[in-house]
Amino acid sequence: MDVIDVSWGDPHGGGVKPLTFVRQVLAACIYPELVESDKLPVDVKQRAQSLLSACDGGSVGSYTLSGGISYIQCSVSNFISRRDGGVPSSPENIFMTSGSQRSLMLVLKLLDHNQASLPTGVLTAVPAYSSFKMMLQWLGAAIVPYYLDEEQGWAMEVEELRRALQASKGVCNTVALYVINPGNPTGHVQSRKCIEKVIRFAAEERLFLMADEVYQESVFGEGSEFFSYKKVLSEMGPHLSHTVELASFHSASKGFMGECGLRGGYVELVNLDPAVMKYAYTIFSTDICAPVTGQLALELMANPPRPGDPSYPVYAQVRPIKIDQTTV
């Protein structure tokens, strides 16, 4: 019997083939002479030219702004708005990083009160993947565990959040709530009603919401549907939609893209005070910039081939197969 380790969520490491369109565009960006090749589809060459034009010096070997290539920030912003049914998204609030894990680390740094008498606490689901807990420990932050309800399909319950928050009093200064939707490792997909309850809880307790949504393309259960925290928040009225602080994370590593090794992730910051946003820019600037190839992968994820494009027939045929492969 062969045992395949899928615990790291690495589709290509498990034998899933990369998307042709993605790799063709990346190849042409890395080796621009391919733009003149008659072996690549026209839309591939046009996309490569557009992306290279957005790079300083027309090269993927150049630095970018700390937040990322502005052209790609705009593409991701448009992707978020389309996903959320027209909810506005500002490119200036989007930061490209070397994977969503790095985004999480930098946001945790933003929240850390290292001069306080008590350590910074973050409400964290149990079960959860181990690397997030290791990040908290490395930063000296406290894990405030809340337990998912196994009998309800690993659902998230506000009553359990209240219990966990109360238990942390005097032990740490709990400032944030970390949620993974869809869940890792449970696969649970939160309902709109559940998300609304969580948002109200965060507002009541003045908690910063961290929504890890890297598995948003991996929703397969009957009756399950992905709703982003930002979309639900935007529909809950100005008293919440304009005040609840939110960081939402996504990545090119998971789902049908599966480009783990390219290290492309982003975070969108919502409702942060301008002074805090200024500090966020400072923190994200410490990384200089995310890998350019990872940023390109994010653009290709956010802006895939569309009907009528030469690459669309192959993309439309292969994408469902890849999704099926990642569920095995």
C-alpha cells in the first residue's frame, strides 16, 4: 500500500500537474524571448507582455514596491470585488507577501503589544494546523484555544469563543480572533449565519478578525458555499461594516492553482485606522518585496482566461479535473 502525505497541502508534490496557462505565462515572463514564439497562444504572450511592462526594467529580476506590483494589486482588488458581488476593494489596502503564512506573521507583528505586562493573546481554533501555533509561540504571543464542535461537523460556536475569551482574562491580553474558512484540517465551511455571529462577537469584544481564506476554492460538500468574511461584514450595516477591523488572507498555493513553491500570497486590511495603516506599511516594508514570480502567480489566479480567449478551452477543461484531484 502506498501512503501519500498530503498534510502540507502541496498538490504538485502529490503529483497534480500545474495549469498550462499559468506555466506558459510564467515561462514567457522569465524568458521573454518566448513572447516571440509561435508555439504559445496569443493571450499567453499578451499577458506576459502586460506583466513584464508592470515590472521595473521589464524584468522579473527587479525589486517591486513593498506592497507589491501596483498592476497586480489592482488585479487582486478587482478579483476580490468580483468574488464578493461588487463590494469595493482598494489596491492600497492589499499587500503581496511570500505566501499567506508570511502575511499572517506580519499581521501578528502588527498586533503584538511587546511592551505590555501581559502577552498578546490570539483566539485560535482546536484543531488547527501546527505552523500557525508555532508562529504565535515564536512571537511570544499566547494561544487562546477555542474548540470546534466535532459533533456538528467541526462547527464554530460563539458560546465556546466566549468561554475561551473569559478563561484568558488575567493570563494574556486577547486582541485577535483567528478563523480558518474553509477549515484546516477539518474542512468545515462556515455558513453565512455563523460568520455573522462571529463578526458580532468580534465587534462586542473589540477583537481584530483574522480570516484565513486560502481554501476558498476548495468547497465540495453538498449544500456548502463559501462566503468571505469581508462580503458578509459589508452587508451587516455601517455600525459593523465600517468599524470591525479585518485582515483576510489568500494564496496561490492552495485550491486549483496549487503553486506552493512560487510563494505568492496576499492580505487585505479592512477598517484599520489611518495611523495603524501607516504602521502596517512600515512592517510590510521590512520584507522589501515578495518574490516577483509569486506575485505573477497571484495575478494569474485572480485573472484567469475567459471565454473567447485562446487558452480558455484547455483551462476550462483542466480546472475541474485539478479540483477533483485535490479532493482525493
